[in-house]
Amino acid sequence: MNVLVINAGSSSLKYQLLNPENGELLAKGLCERIGIDGKFTYKPQIAGKEKQDAVDVAMPTHSEAIQTVLNALVDEKNGVISSMKEIDAVGHRVVHGGEAFNKSVLITDEVLKAIEDCNPLAPLHNPANLIGIRACAEIMPGVPMVAVFDTAFHQTMPPKAYMYALPYEYYAEDKVRRYGFHGTSHKYVAARAAVMLGKKPEELKLISCHLGNGSSVTAVDCGKSVDTSMGFTPLAGVCMGTRSGDLDAGILQYIMNKKGLNIDEMLNILNKKSGVQGVSGVSSDFRDLENAGKEGNERASLAVEMFNYGVKKLIGAYAAAMGGVDAIIFTAGVGENSKSQRMDIASGLEFMGVKMCEKANDVRGEEAVISAADSKVKVLLIPTNEELMIAMDTMNIVK
């Protein structure tokens, strides 16, 4: 079975064609500058097929972008399938499902309306996701489509974890609550952790650390999310590449009054000019910060230390919330590739049964147990694969 996975933005569209039954990736790529001048990247994963890097293709709308993708996939010379009939289903990443969706669903008119109702919760993402869905429906009539939500995995959180201590009517009337994000990633690595440990998901207490330019930590008890660090928006939690993470809301009033800023300008600072970039003054890329730190840049080192410290605190908090932990998972860009940050975060947790091993931790980008052999709590490195998770959900629903 072949599933086309689509992640549509307002002027971009990422795609992958996968076989979720065996995990094979057939092709992937990106449509950029949709509605402007159009750039198309195509990377077939089959030997002998030529890739295309950022070639100019007219894409006035997402419909032309989808058609460009399909043309490349069935191209006589460099295509990876012989006809569109070999695409059995389409899986769409949708950022926000609100409280309406606690799992992936087959897309219907009613589902489209419910996704649209969530637009106020994700005004930059959901409208773009809907554009991608409608473009596919226009170009590929009759092909079943599935919506896979970033927020769905976290809908199992109990009220004590997702509620904010605000007047209750803000939740009852306006749906202000913790939603959490990166759910597809946390769901995927939690399932892989169970396989690696030879246990059923229902037997495990896991802490999943999705660490990258955007970062979140999730407590997974018996296969279900019970708490997560991102909140009503992806701005909450640990400090990130350019996002501030949690902070005293009174700071906003203080800075806005002192600097004469409005709320939009303040949120732009919190989302795009804060985090490790704001602290370091160097970069939002942790590799740049590590290099700058080695050269004596104290602010760069401080930014990394703040990030690592924040993750470590969440691990301790979630272990307490679940009454223990069987394994800690590192995933995403930083989690998969920075052995120094993994070591710093996991060190000092011996009191809760974590014992790291320098040699085992000397790995990047592949599944591995990176804790010591006698560590009571296992520490795992698991590369995330959100696209495969979307494809698997799509296959299961369509079948």
C-alpha cells in the first residue's frame, strides 16, 4: 500500500510517498514559494532515479503544487510509481484538532468543518492545512484522505494536567486549555520504545523528549499522554530555538509599557527573537551555540545550559507525576544528534535510577540504548518519523 503524506503550509508543501506496511520511503520533496515564483524539489529514494533540487515550476496555487508532485512521482524516467492508481490514500498533517479529535480520522465534509472551527486555535497552520486537503481532493477525486492531528495524542491528558488556573469560563466558552503539540512524534517514539524494550505500551511509563528548534517533553503512561510541556500554543514549555518557553506573564506588561510595544510586537519577540537565540545573541542552531561555547562565548554556553536544565526539570517532574519512569527517550534534531546535550540532561538523575554510559551515548541518528547496562531506567535514542506515523495511521483507517 502506498500513502502520500502531505504537510501543507501557507506557501509551501512538504511531501513523502511511503509504503507503511514495510516502512519503505519511495520519494520525498518540497514545494516552496507557492503563489510567488514556485520552487520544486524532488528526491526519489530508488537507485538510478535522478533528483531535482529547487527547480522553477509555476505554482500559482496549491493545486498546481500537488499536480507537480504527482507528475514527478509518475514521470516515465524518474518516477517511482507507474500511475496515480498506485497511490492508495493521502495522509494530511493537521496541526490543531482542538477537543474535537482525539485520533486520526477519515476526512469528510463534517471533518473539514470541524477542522475549520479550530482555525482560531492555530490561525497560521490550520487554514494552510485545509488548503492542502482541498487541493488534493480536487486533483485526486475518489482517493481516501485522512487527517492526522498534532494535538490528538495529548487528548488523553486529565483535566488536572490540561486546565489553566484562569476563570473557568475561559475554558468553557473559549476553549483555553493546554493542548500540546508534536503528538505524532511522541506517539511514534513511544511505540518504538515499547518494541525496543520488549514490552507492551500498557506496561510502560515513558518520558519522551522531542528536542530541536521547537521542543516539547511528554509524559506517556500506559501508552497515553498524561502531561506535556507545550500548552495552548507551541510557545510554552522549555526555551527553544527562538521561543521563550514558560515565563512570568507580568514580564509582558512590564516590557510593553517600558518599550511602548503592542501585543503583536511582544508576541513576535517571544516567538521569533527569544529562546536560545535571544539569550546567546549568536544563533537558534544548537550546533552554532556549541561551537561558540568552545570558543569562550559565555552567553552561548548559558543558553545551552538553560535549555538542558529546563528539560532535566521536566523529566523529574513527569517522573513524579507518573509515580516512576521506565525509560527516557531522546528524539528530534538535538535529541538525535547532540551527545553532549543528552549527557548533560540525563546526568545527575542517578537518584531516580538513571545511569549514563559515555560509550553507549556516542551515537547519533539511529535507534540505541544509550544508558549503562545496569541502569534501572533505560535511556533511549529513537529517531522520530512523523511521516511514517501519519502513513501508518492513514493505512489503518483506510483499511
